[in-house]
Amino acid sequence: MPRRTGLIDSTVEALRARIAGGEWPVSSRIPPEPALVELLGVGRNTVREAVQSLVHAGLLERRQGSGTYVLSTSELAVSMVRQIADAGQRDVIEVRRALEVEAARLAARRRNATDAATLMDLRDERSRAYLAADIDAMVQTDLALHRAIVRAGANPVLLSLYDNLIDAIGENIRFNFVTDTHGHDAHDALVEAVVAGDDRGAVAETSRYLSALLGEA
């Protein structure tokens, strides 16, 4: 029995590694059971139990008549979604401020030429989406810009935390666009500060717009 349990655990890890590594992206369908048996070199029952384990963990979802699909890349992301399901928008903004202020500081200190070019491109994409009044594109480009700043900070732990909150942050950005006035150039000063290596300016800009959303400005 321990050997059987160990085989299931190793199969779970093999499946998890493929999901986390991007081989099977979120929303994609994983290979059917016979293909997994051949791919992993284990029996059908082992595959079935391993898949079911990841279904219970929230990484996978079985859809009747369609197959099994990837819902998330990590259990932490699933856990975070469950934890913040009932959180208020103010709670999310406060957490964003805790993460994004430090991310802006680090990005200004550590960004490289590629990061700088990416940030300026995303700034322009965000502006175009805003001027076109395309709410979905506004949310997508605004979120992409914030994540790019976090990534430019070159702290993998901070990036992982941010990515595990990405859905909640995206919903918060949408809420803010609907309920608050954002100019097409709202983050221009932030991008300029990061690109210029002005960590104090980057921190000040991040604190300013998030504090304004909290009604503290």
C-alpha cells in the first residue's frame, strides 16, 4: 500500500510540474486518460487517482463529455482565491499597496533596458485602450503594466505573490475603472520614474494613486 501511495504521489507531482511549467496552460484541456498512461508510464487507476487529487486541489476541473481542464497553476493561487472571495475592494487595494509600492521601488532600482522598453510599450497600449473606451482592453493593459513593474523588480517571491493574486487584482482594476475616473495618462509618471531609475518618484506615484482609491489622498 505505501508503494501504491508513493506512485500516486509521484504521478501527481508529474502532472503538477507540467501544469506549473506551462505545458498545459490555464483553460486548456489536458490529454485524455490513455494518453496520460502512456506519457507517465503508470497504470490507468494511478492516473485516474492522481487527476482526481488535482481536481480536489482545484488545479483541474472535469467537464462531462468534454474532458479535464486546467483551472490554475498552483494550489496557492486556488487557496488565495478562496480566501479573498468575500474580501472587499478596499481590502484588495490595501494589499495591492503593500505589494506594489515595494515593487515600484525595486523596479526603479533594478529595471534593465528590456524592462524599460516593455513598460513604455504597455503604457502606450493602456492609453490607446482608454481612449478607445474598451473596458476589457483597459483592464488587460493596466494589469499587464502593473505586473511588468513587479517583474522588473526582479524579486521572484514578490512576483509569485502578485501572480497568485492576479485574478483579484484584475477584478479590482475593473471595479476601479467603473467607479473611478482614470485618465489615459494616469500611470505615465510612474513609468517615467521607473525607467529613469527614480525609486522615490516611483514609490510616491504608486502610493498616490492607491491612496486616492482608498480615499486617503
